Amino acid sequence: MLEIKKINTGYDKKQVIFNLSLIVKDGEIVSIIGPNGAGKSTILKAICGLIPVWNGEIRFDKKNLNRNQPSKNISLGITFAPQGNRVFDELSVKENLEIGGYLLDKSKLKERTDIVLHVFPILKERIKQTAGSLSGGEKQMLALGRALIPEPKLLLLDEPSLGLAPNLLNDVFQKIVQINKAMNLSMLIVEQKVREVLAISHRVYSIKLGKNVFEDIPDKLLHDKEKLKNLFL
């Protein structure tokens, strides 16, 4: 579904990603782990079109994404939930969801909203509340729900656990698994809660200084503490 071939990119003249390649197959949850500053979030931004690819190639459903704007990639089936539970605090839950469906007609927007509210029943209870009044966990669910509104084929998640209380972590990761299975939705997840994300992933890439240093099934890391430690040094 997604294929990245030896891309190089960064910000202005500062290169962050060096000849990096990865793939996400249909229906997979793939995680990207690594130390802070490794370039993990930069990869997601390049995929969705927020920063340009300097060279190399990103292909999605066999289409080249290199020069696409984010709106074009959304229409192709790629959505992005950035880190930090980013919602529009002053808008209601309903209005936040509607923003996620700005490319949809009214009937399709209602259909997708109903589906998202079924997946996240707590949002249905809070539908008229302002997003700023929600708890951290509820904001994360709203951010996820908004990203699901356009009916994506690929969901990019940047640290979905960020800022969540420890007792909410399991709920969020289990909800991600539920969405993946129910919608056959491919996911690429950047995450610092390594053991939690490895437990739900089909495959994992580890990035260090903008380069791929490990690719395999998660079990190879979950049962090798020394290898896992070395990937973060």
C-alpha cells in the first residue's frame, strides 16, 4: 500500500532523513521507534505532504506522492493525527469532527460521523461540549475520530500516547487495534511507549539519526532487551 524508497528530506537546508526506505502493507499496523530527534515525525510529515521530499520516492497505491499537497493526499486516502491531542478547543466535538470531513458532501459526512461516534461512544455523549472541556484521553479519541472521518486507507499516528495518564494508555492502544481490525485500516505509528506499540504492531522499524537501523517483527525486540536498549543509545 505504502512504499518509501530511499527518501531524503528535512527542513530548509537541514537534512533529517537519509536514504530511508519502508513499506506498509494492506491492513498492517507498522510502528516506527527510536530516540528523540531521530526523524520519526519527519517521516510522517513527508508522507502526508507537509514537507517536500528532496529525492527518492513515496508511493501510495502505486501513485507517486512526492509533489502532492496534503489535501490531495487526504483525497487519496491518507490522514494524519499529529502528536499532542491536537483539537480545536473552542469548537464543539461535533464541529471538530466536521472539520475532518471538509472534503465530503453532507450525506457522506453524516454517515462517517455516525460510524466514528459508534467507535468512540464517549464522543457521542460529549457531542455538544467544547473540545477544550474534554479530558486528555477524550481529546486523543477526538483527534483519532477526526482523522477517521474521511474514510482513510492509511492512518498516520504521531505519538498517540503523548500526555495520557498511565491508566489510559491501554485503552488507547486497544482502540487502535479495534479500528485496525474493524476497518481493515493500515496504520503507521510513531511512538515512544515502545513495549505498548510493539505489542500491537505487525512489523517495526527503528530509526536512528534519520536512518533505518532495524526492521523485523516486534517479537524480535520484545524478547531481546539488550537489542532494544541499543536501538535507543
